[in-house]
Amino acid sequence: MRRAAIERLLPAAYQRAAGPGSVLGALLDVMEALHAPDEAVLADVDALFGPYRTPDGFVAYLTRWVAMDHVVAAPRADAPLPLPVGRLRDLVAHGALLARWRGTPYGMRTALELATGVTGFVLDEPAERPFHLVVRVPPAAADRLALVTRIVEAEKPAAVTVEVVAGDPADPPSDPPADPTPPGTGPPTAGPPDPGPPHTPAPPEPDDAEPAAGVATVRAVGRAHVPAPLPHDPPEEPS
């Protein structure tokens, strides 16, 4: 508050005594100087809560506002962040989106890709293990398994068990074991074996085919690119 504004709040007798060179005038000058830093902060207070405008030291605090503080998980206040501050800003900027899709495959993949900067996470639900989820981590993010595990535990449905596996999700599944019976030792047949229909090799996939994880380049809020929901994901906000 400026000195003139403070002076107008005083009784008339004090205003007359606050002339230049007076003790009261000097006191008003000190009060103006004391208010200046706080007023500068209040004039630009919205910058403190903008994910891409807030100071670096305030970004981790903002993760609590969008329920993403489990990503930081620092044991001490002075401990370094487990991911670059830019990725943490992306998570804060997409906090509402992640909260909307929490508990869905799309929400988990989006959180993992924003936090690690790596695409290609694959979520498998084995048919022989109901209510179990296998998260396959691409090699580029294999060195961040602790971070990935924290995110998976927070984003998965509560009734689902989970397993985080490091590996290349692009690797094809292993072939089934071959018949152990050597050729020629099986039961005799009346004639030559039926060769079956001719084998036609599958056409090679183009280099620019969509990754198995369904990663797209649709731009959402903030500065990071997030994948669009897959066709099998629910088109609306889950209940």
C-alpha cells in the first residue's frame, strides 16, 4: 500500500502531523516499504498455481492439489525429485484428465507416459488370472521401475492385483512347444500325410504402423502430448 493510501486511513489530526520530515511521515515511508514485497506477490499470485509458470520449488507442492503426490514420494523435503521438473509440470497440468480416467487402461498409460516420457507400455489381463494386471515396461523406461510401480499401484482399480514386468512389449509371444514325437514314429497312416492348405505368409506391417500400446499424438491440455483413448476404452467419464 502506498504511503498516501495509508495516510488517508489515519484520523485528520494524524494526517496533519504526517508532513515531510516528521516522525510520523518517516513511519509511513517504512510501512510502504514493508508492504511492497507482499503486494508484488499478490499482483501475480495466479502464477504460483499455473503448472508452467510456478517456480520449480513449488511444482512438487502442486502435485498434492491434483492427487499426484505419490509420484514424488520423496522421503525428505530436500530429496531430489524422481523425474525432471518438466515432466512433473506435465502431470500437474493433466491432473484433471488423469483423475477422470483413473482406474482405466487409458488413464494408467497416460500417467506412465507423462511421467517417464516413454511410450509403448502394454497392459495385459491374463484370461487364466481374473482380476490380475500385467504391466509390461518398455526398455527405455526399465531404469525407472520404482516410479512406474508407484504410479501403477495408484492408478489401478483397488480390487486388481498387479505385476510390473520389464521387457520389450514389441517382442512376439513365444511359440508353443513342438510335438515331442519324432517324425516317422507315430501311428501308421493309410497314405501320405495331408500337407494341408498352402501357407501364405502374412504381409509385413508398415514401419509407421500404430504401436501396440495405441499411442497417438493428440494434444490435450498443457504442453505434453497424451494418447487418445483407445477404441475399446469407454468414450465417456467412467461412473
